[in-house]
Amino acid sequence: MREADEQYFETLETQLDEAMAVAQRAKKRGGDPKPEVEIPTARDMADRVENILGIEGVAERVRELEGQMSREEAALELVDDFVEGTVGDYDTREGKVEGAVRTAVALLTEGVVAAPIEGIDRVELLENDDGTEFINVYYAGPIRSAGGTAQALSVLVADYARALLGIDQYKAREEEIGRYAEEIDLYDKDTGLQYSPKEKETKFIAEHMPIMLDGEATGDEEVSGFRDLERVDSNSARGGMCLVLAEGIALKAPKIQRYTRNLDEVDWPWLQDLIDGTIGESEADQGEASEDASGETESESNEASGDESEESEEPSGPPRVEPAKKYLRDLIAGRPVFSHPSKPGGFRLRYGRARNHGFATAGVHPATMHLVDDFLATGTQIKTERPGKAAGVVPVDTIEGPTVRLANGEVRRIDDAEEALAVRNGVTKILDLGEYLVNYGEFVENNHPLAPASYTVEWWEQDLEAAGADVQALRDDPTVDLADPTAEEALAWATDYDAPLHPEYTYLWHDVGVERVTALADAVEAAQVAQTDGAAMERDAASDGALVLPTSEPVRETLEHLLVEHTQDEDTLVVEDWVPLVRTLGFSRALEREWTPGDISERARTYDDGENAIVAVNEIAPFEVRERAPTRIGNRMGRPEKSERRDLSPAVHTLFPIGEAGGAQRDVATAAKHADSMSDTPGRVEVQVARRRCLECGTETHMARCPDCSGAAETVYECRDCGGEVEPDESGRAECPRCETLASPVQTKELDVHAAYRDALESVGERETAFEQLKAVKGLSSAEKIPEPMEKGVLRAKHDVSSFKDGTVRYDMTDLPVTAVRPSELDVEADRLRSLGYEYDIHGEPLTHEDQLVELKVQDVVLSDGAAEHMLQTAAFVDDLLEQYYGLERYYEFDEREDLVGELVFGMAPPHECGDGGPRRRLHVGGRWLRTPLFSRGQTSQLLPSGDESLVRGRNRRVALRDYRESRREATRP
């Protein structure tokens, strides 16, 4: 690691340690359920995995494997360690499988989500009907946060461990297979699945799955057909199981196949049928049977005849990926479809990466964004045909923009955003959406075959160099622009070096048929070259005039499909830069045809059923012509970008229960005056709260701390049936030994809201005039129902920040990557960036000017305007909280937005159990927050569609998450 990087991380750790120390002092003084900060710090991913699971030895082993293999491979390698007993202390076989599965999910999700601990309930060893044993994995709703890949791999890990332990496969009963299919359909209708497999796919998976997928009920709706099954506990849909089967196994089958092929002990050959969609087809339909007289199958016979015949046969069409329609499912009204699957006119696939481009992002020209009425904006989530299922849109102005037809008949490519805004009201049709930038890694990550690439300048330069040209000399020549040459230069390079034609003048011949090409050639033969004043010129005269073709519907459509820039009117079609077009069509500059239709070979006429003219064009052109854009990407709008505060609905300031006494507004002041009758005392409200007892003086209370001696109180569990106290076991489960029912830590109690409200105001030294309204909750949703000190709500209301369900103050933003920035783009002076450690630009030159490009440090983030304003409010709340409630010194003391630059923030995706810290560098990016791909990877395995929540440093000091928040399992139930 570079010395500068070491200093950078040391600074981050120092700032974090300082904040944690303040939080620790505050927790010891206040009325929080625990006297210490409950959020442990982890130095790396291995630490996170071990901390979240509590399995000793995992971190050390993960570090050993990290440098040798991918995380997926490491997860499978750890299975051997659990089975052999070198990692984990498990006595039973099912315990070893459970440890391996939980560790695999934690590793694949990088130890940042709840799935490994709350998404997997247990692993059991059950019996098949033939007496053999099998593994049953019991999933819960929070497995959703793991994502499809980790869900599917958890099943593979369980099967691998099963095989190593010598346990038999699960043999599903017929009624269980039918139950899986019915249950998936029920869960999809009731809750919704990202991908819902067909009934035959679900039954096929259930029939072949070597592990039984089980889980707890997560909905009230019950199945109607396959009920009261012996090996299924509930008649309701099991959400965790449905997610793993549908969004894991069914959706991620290609990814899983990549790893099953490398395991000798595990064989899932049925995945290929699932991937190919050949479920239920006969062997003859699949072309795998049909034995000949010698006993060999037809395929074997063909292979035996040798490879020479295969090599001699020319392909009947171009290599193409099959159109995928999956992204068109579940369309939402008002959110447009931008292009249909692999259709001409849609986005043209281009491989590459820009500095604001990375994981699960799609680069689109800003002109395209404006021309689709800004439905595409920076941060918009789109559902896409390939390579993944979704992506976040980012603007990239170095790729080709859209081609449009204007009301005046002009067909023009728009490569400038300002130009797009100027002409968009006059656009009658978008002929082509432009290029769609996707990095190679997206295809690898999604285990998607590489699709044929667009012919780009970078590719052409290599072809030109291979043909013998001195490309470096051309790059050094100030009079030559290799990216945008003149037509004369492009034609000269193609003919002099026998190289392919430059992409700028390579039209989309693969989008038109051979008949269309011959019709266009006939039109060129009848065309004239005219001067700008319209006067016709001699056909053999060298001229800079325009090519005027007689208009016809087929010729007009052909020019539009080719994306040839021209102007249309009722009688003519006028092409200004016409020489590359006519030379490609086999004409001389004098418009003399150098071929006849009979010269086109039969192969060219029948290539791709005559719908692709690229072979024919290469036969008539005097140079090689490549396919310009062989792969189109279909996509639709998923959801718009966002940048807004994360509030409950309705927003509240304090997690203190007031029942219905606060009215529709949940106003604490109203509740403090409420009385059901004239004889009742105002402000007395009956609610469900915690049952706790002071450890020092024995006082019964519902608060985290004793109201008499300020000592710590502990939860008291009481049996609902017999009223006896129950001690929880090591796992925290409190079951009455006499009644065999779960004991409750909750009691129904009458609270004096009036007194609590007045005491809270007095405690922090505030008046009711400090805020407009203090809003509370009707009831608590956490398991133990410990009320939050109302003082915190008073201070939140004062600074207009609200509490989320776990007591945090949150702000949501769409997250997008960026690797390099300019000070001018951040509205920050170069001197300020230098003070933050940015001393050199990307070329190693000292940073002195605002227009220099600098590499963003790996955990630095760029925030939106709205986030900056919200964080100023939150920082002021934290300072008041420290001073007025905890009795400590103020921490932030911000006066203006610029004070936020360089401060520490935590970023986390909604389903995650931890956050990543990084300093802010900028205050305005519209409605997004930008950060490096590494920071993004530290937060989530997928950049989108999740939004991020940003918490100001120090927010950890005022909440006990486990006691205030509702359980995640309850939250996942519909």
C-alpha cells in the first residue's frame, strides 16, 4: 500500500475512534437500554463475517483464502473446513451444514446484511420415505437481503456439505412438488417476486433439488390445494423458501452452474435444462437421441464423421444472442419502455467504462436522456435485457448519441445535450437511441455470454495498425483526428492499407436486407450531385455538392435504418456527406455502378434469410465493412432517481407510545391533554410497553434505566398463562416450563404522557415554542417495546429531523460510482482539496487548478444538495443532544454547508446490518450520491436497485438498535 493511502486510512480510523469514544461516554450517561455502543467496528470483511456470526476462526481462514480465489470459491472451500471440524465447534452433522451455510451467506454478502443470522432459521436432518436421511434448510424472510446469487449458493453449499458428510439427497413427494408450485404462485400474488418461475419450472426444480427448501410462514393467505402436509409446518406461503427457489435457483441458474461444474462431489445436470428452457421436452425434440443403425446417436455419428465438414460449412447468419423478454414483465403504468428486446433502433451495446461508470450502471448519452422526455436521468433505475436485470443510468458524453428525424425532414445524429434540448420539440421520431456503455465485468458477474460488440474507433485503430499503418504517427499528427476523420481520410485509409472502413462512416448494413440494398443502389444510380444552390452538376465532375436521390418509401426507410444523415422532402432525399455511402455501395465518385445485381452471391442473398446485407455489402464494396452495432439492448424504466429524507409514514420525532390520544397527527401535546371522560386525569394513556426491573434497587419500570436510582434495568419475562417469571435460555428464548408457552416481556400499562412531556422539556431546557409539533408513535413494534426517552424527540422536532423505526435519522439517495473528479465539478477550490490529501492529479502533476482531474480516494463520497441541508440539521440535533441530554461538549458546531466537507459519514443499503464510513468531499450532484466502486462494494453486492441511507457520524450514540427497532422478520411479513 502506498504511504499516502496508509495515511488516508489512518486518518479515517482516527476520526472513527474519536467519534466512537464520544458515543461511548454518552451511552454511559444517558437513558439508553445498553451502557455501551452496540455497533462493533470491523477492520475488514473477514472481521465482519466473524463478528456477525460469532464463529471463531472464520476471519483468519477467510483472509487465507481471499488472495487465492473468489469469494464464491472461498465459500465452497470453507465447507471442507466445517465438515472436517477445523472451523466451527459443531457436534452434529446438521450443525456443520448450518455453520457452512451461514458462513457462506455472510461471506457472499460481505458481512453487511442480516441474512446469515436472521434469514436462515435452522438446518434439520429428516428422513426420506425409503429410510435415508436428507438435509432440510429452514429459511426466513430476511434471506431476501442476501440477493439471488447468495440465496442460490447457500443451497449449493448445503448440498456440498451434505455430499461430504455422506447424507442422501432429498426425495420430494408428489404432493410436496405440487405444494412448491402452488406456494410460489400464491406468494407472488400476495407479496411479489422479482422473478416468478413458471409452474413447470418450479415443479422441475422441486423434483430435482437435492436439499429440501423449507421456511416459516410469512403471510396470512393459505394454499388451497396441497394442505396439511406431513413435512410442511404451515399451510401459508413460506416467504424465505419462495425467495430462494424463485429468485435464487430459478433466476440465478447460470451463475450456479459455473460452480457446480467445478465440484466433483456435486452434480446438478438438470440446471442445463432449466437454463435452456427445455423442461418437459423429449430427447428427440432436443436432438440428443435418434440413434442410427450402428447404435450411435445422431450427434455422435455427426461428430464421428469428423470436424472438417463443420469447418467447411459457412454460417447461415451472424452470431447473435437470443432476445430476452424477462425485463418486460410487471410493467408499471407511467414508466416507459425505451426499447424492445434486441430490436433495431434500441440501444447499441458498447463495451467500456467511463469515470462515472461501474457496477450495475449503464452509460447513456445525455442527449438521449433529454430526447426521451428526461424519463432517463442520472440515477434512474432501468430494467434491462442484459447482462444483468437492472442498472443505474449515468450520463456519458463520449459515446455516440441518438439519431432522430426532425419535423423539417432532417435526419440528424445528436451528440450534444444542449442541441438535444434545442430540437427535442421538433423531433418526430427517434430512429436510434445511441450507444449503451456496459463494462465487460458486468457480463462476467452475471455469467452472461459476451454479446457481439459494436465496431468502435478503438477496435478500428487496432485493425488499422495490423494492416500496416503507423497508428502512433497518426495519433501524434495534429492535423489528424482518428476518432472523427474526414470522409476522404477514412476512405484513403481503407483503400491504401486494405483495412476496414472507419466506424464513423460504417452504416448499419446488418439492419437492412439485400433487397433494400439493391433498391438503394438503384436510387443512387438515378441520383444527381447538386451544388448548394440546387444546380445539377456533371456526374463525372469532382464536387463538394450534395447527393440528391429520388424519394421513395423503401429508400427513405433504408437510409433511416442505416442511420445515414440526410434531409427529406416530398420529392427528394438529400445526402450531404455522400461519398462513403456510394463507395460502400460499389459506386465510383462519378456514380457509376461497378457491379450488377447478378454479381451478388447466393450466400449473400440468403445470409440470415436475406435480412442482413453485410455479406452482400462486403462483396460489392472496394474495402472491408464491419457490422457496426450487432447487439441491441432492450430496457424499460424501473424507478426514478431519488434524494430525500427517510421518514416513517407518517413522520415521527420520538419512539414513545401515546396510543390514539394524539389524534390523527399523533401530537404529544394533544395526548398530554387527552382524557376519555371528564372524570379521567388528562394525559393518562394505556399502551403496551416493556416489563423491566432495576438490577440495583428492584424498582419495576418500563424504561431502559431505573427512574429512582438511574441504574440499569433488565427485561422480565412473564408467562401469559400462569403469570410466572421465566428465565430466557442462552439463545434468548423464554419458554415457560410449566405451560410450554413463550413468555412475554411486554405489559399493558397506563403512562402519564403529560408528566413525561413536561419532564422532557424541562430536562433539555426547551419550551414548546422551540418546535411546531412533537409527533410520537401510536405503539411500539419492537419485541421488548422499550420507549425511547422523549427528550430525544423534543430535540429532533426542534431541528426538523425525524426518527426512523430504529431510532436513526436517515437520508436516502440513489448511489452511483465515480472514480475521478475535478474541483470545479465539486464547487471546491483546489487548495481545499489539497488540504484533504489531494496533492496530485491523475497524471502525477501537482494539483493547482480547478480543472485538473484527480482520483477520488476510495472511501470519499459526493453528496447531493438535499443531503447537505439535512446533515446540517442532523449535526445541530446531535450537538444539542450531546450538550442538553448527555451533558457532554458539542461535537460538530457547523455554521454552513462548507463545514461538512471532510467530515465522516456512514453509508448503508436498506437491508444491511452495518455501514461503511467515508468523508464527504462535495455538496451538489443533483439527486444522487457518488462514490468509488470500492466504497460501493463495501456496502452492497449490487449497486442498484437499492438506495442508500446516509447517517451523520456520531448518530450511533443515541440509540440501542436491538431494543428499539422491530425485528427484521416481523418487518418482512406482508
